[in-house]
Amino acid sequence: MKRLWSTGLTTRAAALVLAAIMLAVVAAPWLAQINPLLMNIPVRLHGPSPAHVLGTDGMGRDVWSRMLFGGRLSLTVGLVAVAIEFSLGTVVGVTAGYAGGWFDLAVMRLTDIMLGMPGLILALFVVALLGPGLQNVMVALGIGGTPGVARLVRGVTLGIRERDYIQAAIAVGLPPTRIGLRYILPNALPPVLAVATLDTGTIILAAAGLSFIGLGAQPPSPEWGAMLADAQKYFPNGWWLSVFPGVAITVVVLCLNIVGDALRDVLDPHLLRRAK
């Protein structure tokens, strides 16, 4: 953490902004005093004002409340989908890289086939099978990102497998499961954590895109992508309806990419060796 904090002012600023956003969405019930689903037609399409800091939407709902509770949904989608893809991808990658032989060959050919299809297209296919909804979007995006993670972890595992302490563990007769969990997995996690941070931003963006076309969050859920889709009907007169969710998505994804890049540089062993 100290090494990450010392990577530069930009990284520190991005980390602080990201932490502030996460604290805000966690504290949404206290920061937003108006129910995000409460409709109030007499004040529909009112611009930002003291009564409604970010204005109201076409149904008179408070945009500030919807932004905070929508951030909960968007960040949850990103974190859950990343957890799915990295859980599945890490297990597959470590198993294939350590086992080798025909199993590794079969898994990697299947991975190549899935990588030949863009992740978002694969997610669209899964959502089409499961139906629209945020839960299905989480599963779809998690599955869509699994092949890339599996290939990354498998490459790292191949390098770790040849190290002396792994050969010593094999020589003393330790079972493969224990070697994988005790020695290979902990050493494969650093690059995985860096990529996970970068992928979270990508998944949040993809989830917003799926919600925008009606396959993600369903009305009246206050998800950022769904809010952008609803804002189309009122642009440009209701400019605030598209500007605030768009800025929120941009800032979160940008901060995650900056922190992810810094984390990757910190955890890259080649960079660490050159820095010493």
C-alpha cells in the first residue's frame, strides 16, 4: 500500500476520489433524504435547486437520490462480476497451468474460442439466454471475462511451476492441491489483483451499456446506465439527467484505470527488480 501511495499525485487523487464515491454510495440512506423511487409529478424536470441538488427527472424523482442509490447498483455489478470472472478464471488458469498435458491443451483451445468472441458480445449472448436484469448481467459479464483471466493466470502459473520451491514441494511428495493452494495461488494473485482493478471499470462501463439498451437494470431501478437511457427523452432541455450519470460513470472508470495502472506497475516483479 505504501508503494502504491508513493506512485504519484495522480494516483493518490484518483484513489481518494474513488474512496469518496464508495463512501457516498454506502452512506446513501443518510446522504439522500428522498426515496429514489418516489414520484412527484408537480416538480418533474426541475433543474438543480436547493430543494433538489441535482434536479428531478421526468417523473419528479430526485436525481441526487437516484445517483447515490444507482452508484450502489453500478459498483455492485462491477465488483460481483469481477469476483465471478476472477474466481472462475483463477481456478481454471492455475489448474490448467499446473496440470499441463492434454488438460491444459483442451482448456486453452476452449479459451481461445471464447476469446475469439468479444467479451461484450459473449455477455449479450448470455443475457439473451438468461433474460434481462442486473443479476443476469453480473453473471454474463463475469463469464465473458473469464477466458482472459484464465489465460493470464495460466501464463503466470507456468512460470511459477518451474521455480525451485515448487520442484522441492513436488520432490517431498506434497499433493497437487496443497501445492496449488499453498504455493502457486498466492504468488499468482498480485498480477491478478492489478488486472481485476482495471477490469472493474470496464465491467461497470459494459453494464451501463447493457442497461442503456434495456438488457440490464429495469425501470424504475436507479442504475446509472438506465438513467442515461431515460435521459434521452428529455435532452437537451433536461441536460442534467444525462450529464450527472455520464460524469459519474466517466470519473469512476477513469479513477479505476489510474489506480489499476499504478497497482500493475507496483506489483510487476520486473519493474520492482529494475527499481532496486
